[in-house]
Amino acid sequence: MNATASAAPAPDPAPVRVAGEKDRSRFWSGLSAALFPGAVVAAVVLLLSSVRVSGCVTYGVQCTRGLPGWLFLWSVGVGFVALVVVLAAPALRVRQAALSVQLLAECTALLVILSYYA
């Protein structure tokens, strides 16, 4: 017999999934990214409908500073990077973690908008 037979490499194990379970992280990430600009506009309209903010914008009275503007920019940037990771990552756990980071970053950006004049 042939004593020098080469052993075939073992195939990589398939990712463990529960039967019937679909990964919806890419869907939810895209949906939250698509709804984010509308949420920003709604937050601004909500702020402008209050007496205090409209008085601040119109007359410059009772204006207070909330969270810094750079926090909004960083939150939007982190949310965008997390969106790219969710769409590009092959591992399920990485996509789920990036989706959590994206949602947290978007909520932080909306909080900055809402707290700016509060």
C-alpha cells in the first residue's frame, strides 16, 4: 500500500445557527440608518416648536448650551463606521455588536440635538 498518502485538510466548520433563524442585523442596520435623517429633522422641528427655543432662535434670549457639537459629529461618524461594519462583516457576533454600537451612536446624536437648547 501507499504509506505516503497525504491527508486532506479538514474543512472549516460552518457557523452555528439555529434552524430557521435568519440574521436580520443588516436589515435593521440599514433601516435605522435610513430613518436617522428623518429623526434628526423631527427632533429639530420638535425643538423649534417650543417657546424657549423659538425665543432663543428669534430674539436670542434664554439661550443655554447643551452638549458640545463635536459630540454630535463623533456620534454620526461612529454610527456610519458601525453601519459599514454591519454590512461588511461576515461574522454574526461582529454584526450584532456593530448594530448595537450604531444604535447607541444614533441615539447619542439625537440626544445631543434634543439637549442642545434644553
